[in-house]
Amino acid sequence: MKNTYYITQRELYAYFASPIAYIMMAFFLAFSGALFGIFFNQNPTSADVNTIMRGWSGSVGFFLLIFVSIITIRLIAEEQRTGTLELLLTSPVRDWEVVVGKFFATIVLLLLTLAFTLFYLVLMLIFGGRADWGPIISGYLGLLLIGGVAAAFGILASSLTQSQAVAAVIGILVCIILWFLGPLFVSNGPTNSEWWSVALSYASLESHVDSFSRGSPDLKDIFYYVTMIILFLGVTVQILKMRRGE
Amino acid sequence: MIEAEKLTKYFGDRAAVQDLSFEVKKGEIVGLLGPNGAGKTTTMRMLTGYLPIDGGRAVVAGYDVVEKPVEVRKRLGYLPETVPLYTEMPVRAYLDFTAKIRGVPSKGRNRRIEEVMELCRLADVSEKVIGKLSRGYKQRVGLAQAIIHNPQVIILDEPTVGLDPRQIIEIRKVIRDLAGNHSMILSTHILPEVSALCDRVVIVNRGRVLVEDTLANLERQGANSERLRLEVRGPQQEIHDFLARWPDVVQVEIPTNAASASIDSQGNLAPAVNPDEEAYEVALDGESQGRFNLKVTPNTDIREALASAIIQQGWGLREIGLVVPSLEEIFIRLITEDLAHLEEEENQDAEDLEDVEGDELTAPVSARSASYDDELDEPDGDVAAVVNNEAELNSQEVVRREGSNPMNARQRVYPVSKTPDQAKRKAAPSFLTASPKDRSSKPAAETQTEILPASEGDQNSTDTESERE
């Protein structure tokens, strides 16, 4: 476990040593700020903090997905390219410690980025808004979990190839597909009750967001996200084991 | 400290390493030698647990590599061929990280980092970002990470590759400072490095151990075919006959043009004399200085007697000396013999096309030139002459010369790299590693490609090299 911590530390160092994290944070915060503006304008008089934050956290997830996908593509692909993976895998560190360490570093960066969005809340509270904390916290938890799934899948994509470009394409495309599975097949589709439609909509990241932003997270939804994270990280560990031979 | 027992590794259905066994004792530095694609890196990666082992067993520092990988890695320092550096980190931070993941306890960790930086002469760049360091410094940082946890076993994969001579010397100094406390395996194809550093040598080719012996033994072994080098000024024909009549002289050779450049035991290139000029000189006046190589019956030393006899004849004796075969020559002979052996086997299998005459050393070369003559309808006279000439020459000389003398006409036959450094690294193995299987199955195509101009041929040899790796 200590090794995981060391790897997390180093990855954070790498994040802040490269411009990509700053750039992506700036983009994400710009989009998120724009979204906040939109929802704020829709409720100009009520100053109902919760309505605004609910709308915001329910829709910002997609940008979060893209943001996390891009910052994670580097994680393993680059180490394979430069040969540092050989250093990690010949150190007394287990494969899963490497993968989990990288995952945690991404989560820390994600938390930091989300912390910036608290600024909206602070603004509204200063200007007399009243917040109901339960839904807000659960909304943030939802975002964190979505980000976690994207991070886990980004690391998986990154372990598949030495090329960051390929990893980026895989990571982003799959995240987009995962996101839109629900809207595509459930809300518009006439075959709502078909088994595959239900399955796809369950697999969709987007269909689990709502309960969080409403303030009543379903255990099923938490379970869904956590399962996805563990699944992707587990597959990554297996891929690392397989790729050793190359 | 390290025991490899019948290690085997397959890539696809090709065995990269097969039944490779050797041992490294405590405090010993062992050189793992071999041409490109011989299986050195693969072997090392198996020992470090990076590559899964397909067959056999490896025990490092008392632990089985497969069963107790983490225990092994705690006691093992490894510098891969591509130095694993996080280029965005400063040296000290990088070493701190590697110390942590190698389990150096936090108490004394900083002191250890200082020590290692001192040892690897990194103290003056400790706060610099690794990406901005020179190649030599980077290599030393790589070495520092391998020894940071004071491991019992150190494995270094080509630690001096790509460095300039001064940097090579520095790295060797560092390695020598480490000797004694650690068992070390060091792979290289720079032979002087082995003489400079190693107690014992393991020569591998085609994934198998050819020889495992001490350096001294190897050199003694190589010395049994004794040769003398002479330079005598006077009438050449007379001198030749005189030498040939001398008892104990088995054979007199007049070294042809290309004997002019060589690599001495320190790995320095001796300057090359323009071959054509020299030949011209000899042809014009019979009195010019001449070089002779004598093959002498083993275990005789006729130097004094011969020297005084030559002086009595009134000729100018400029030089007389023993030709001591360098490690390089021994190495090349072993590899060549191995390849010749392989070729023989395959020739027999394929009901060979021509008799391979001559001793084992020249076998591959003569076989090739013979097939060239047979297969080509219109041989270009010039090239054909060169190739025929090849057959007479000892193949080890061919290799050395081709590497060291880019002006040589032979360049057309065996494309060579241009810089001395490249040449040094490539000289020995490049053409020897060209897959003999291809050669025997389609001799015409193969010989033709070898006679192509340098650029295309070079590409060809790189292709075969990468294929083997």
C-alpha cells in the first residue's frame, strides 16, 4: 500500500510538471463555468441554489469525462514508450499497486478540479442563496464517480498501446459511447422494454447520473460506478501482465 | 548469487534463449557477451522477472525468480538498455522515488541518496531536471537508480552504449568502484569493456552459451596458434624465401592491403594506411619495407634467433613481435565457428551444393563466395576479385577491417557503418548475425544482396538484425 502512495505521489508530480493537466483543467472549468451561467440565468429570481447546482451537476458530467480521458492517456502509454515501465515492473512493486497508484493520482487531480467549482456555490451563498447540503454533496459524489470511471477506462486504454494518440482515441470514443448509450436507446427508442435496450441503458454512464443530482443516490448506481472502476482497473492489471512479454 | 539453469524463452515459435545456464558467484563481475540478437537482453529480463520464463529456472540472491519475484526484486538492481528515466523530474527527486519503491527505509534514505550521487558523480547536477542532462549524466543517473537500495545483485544491460570515450571511462570507473560488494552481470558487445571490468565471461550466441570461462583462460586458449609479426626492409622476395626456409615457420603470409587498421585491446583504432598506396610502393621498388606474418609451430619462440639472423643478412629489421589474439579475435572465432557449425548442419540437411573447403574460420566466407561464382552469370570483375580475395583471408581480419577502414574496397561487399564508434559496435556481429538459414535456402538472392551498394545493404543488415531480436 505504501508503494501505491509513492506512485500516486510521483504521478501527481508528473501531472503538475506537464502543461496538459493545466490546459485541460482550464478547458473544463471554462465549460463548467459556462454551464453554471446557463443554469443561473434560467433561475435569475429564485436564487435557489439547489436548483442551479442540480442542473449544473447533472450536465457537467460529460465534460468531466472528456477532461479525465485526456489527462489519463499518458499514464501507462508514456511509461511503455520511454521504458520506465520496466523500472516499475522490476521494482519490488506489484502490478496492481502501479495501476491503483496512477488511478489515485488522477482522482486527486479530479478532486482539486472539482474544488474550483465550489466557487459558484460560494458566490451564491455570499449573495444570499440558501443551500440544502445533501443534494449538493451527492451531486459532487456523482461527478467524482463518473470521473473515476473515466479515469479507470483511460488507464485501461493507455495500457493498450505505446502511442498516446491511439490511447486518446480509444479512451475518448469509448467514454462518449458509454455516455450516450442511454439517451440513444432509451429516451428516443421505441423498443424500450426489449432486454438489450434495458441492458444498454443500464450500462450507460449517463443513466446513473440523475439520482445523484436529485440528491437521493441509489445504492444501485453507486454499485454500478464502483463496479465499472474495479473492472477497468482489474483488466488493466491483466493487460500489464500480458504485455510484459513484448 | 545468480544461477540460471536451462533458461528458455520463446518468441512465437522461435527460441530466443534456449537451455541457457550459467552462474555468478558472490562479488563477481560477469560479462555477458554476444552479437546483436544473441539473447542477452532477453536473458537479463528473465533474471529480473520482467519477462516470464518459458522453461528452466533462475535463482537470484537465493530466491526463485518465478516463485518469489518481489523478494528477488528487493535484492536486485537493474539498468535496462533504454535507461528508464522520468525526464520531467530532477535527479534528486527521481532517486528519492526509486529509493522509495525499492524499499529503502525513510531513515537514512536521504543519506543514501547523497552517497549514491557521490559515487555516480552526480552531486553537481542533483537539482537539475533529468531531461536536460547530457547522455553521459543520464546513464549515470540510470546506474544510480540501479544501486540505490544497495542490492546484492546488479544487472546492467549495455551500460556504456552510446557514450563518448570519456563518458565510457567514467562509467567504467563507477562500475569498478561497485565491484567487490555486489555480484554483477554486465552485457555488452564492446569487448574491451569486458577486459576492463569482468572477472569471467559468458559468451552467448543464438540463445545458447558458447563459452563460460575466466578471461585469462580464454586468452590462453586463443594463444595456441602462435603468430609473429615482422617488418623487414630489404629485397622482398629474398626475405620471403629466407623466412619460409626457417625451421618452425609453418607459413609466411604477406599481409594484404587491409592489414593496416586494427582495433587494439583498448578498443582504440589504429590508423589505417591507404592500402593501394602501400601495394604500389612495394611494386615499384623491391627494397621498400615489407610486412610479413609468420605462422609458427606452437610453443616456440624464435624471435631472438630470427632477429639476429635477419640483421646478419644486412636487412633492416623494423619490427618483430608476437601477435597475441585479442579477446575480440577469440570472440569472433567462437561465433564464426558456431555459425559455421550451424551452416554445416544445414548444408548436410539440404544435401549441400558445394564442398566447403578450408578451415573452419573461412568456411562461411568461402562458401559464400563459391555460391556467388556459381550463381551469377555476369560477375562484375572487380567485385568478384574482392570476393575471391575474401576466401583467402582469415574471416576475423575481414570483420575487423571492414569496421575500421571505411575507405577499404571491401566496403562494397559488406556494407559497414561510417563512424568508428558505430563500427566498433557493429563490426563483430553485423554480418555474422545475418540469418544463416536464409543464406543456405536461397544462396543466389542472399549473395546478391550482400554485394549491393552500401546503403541498400546496410538496410538489409538492419532488417535481419531486427528480425533476430
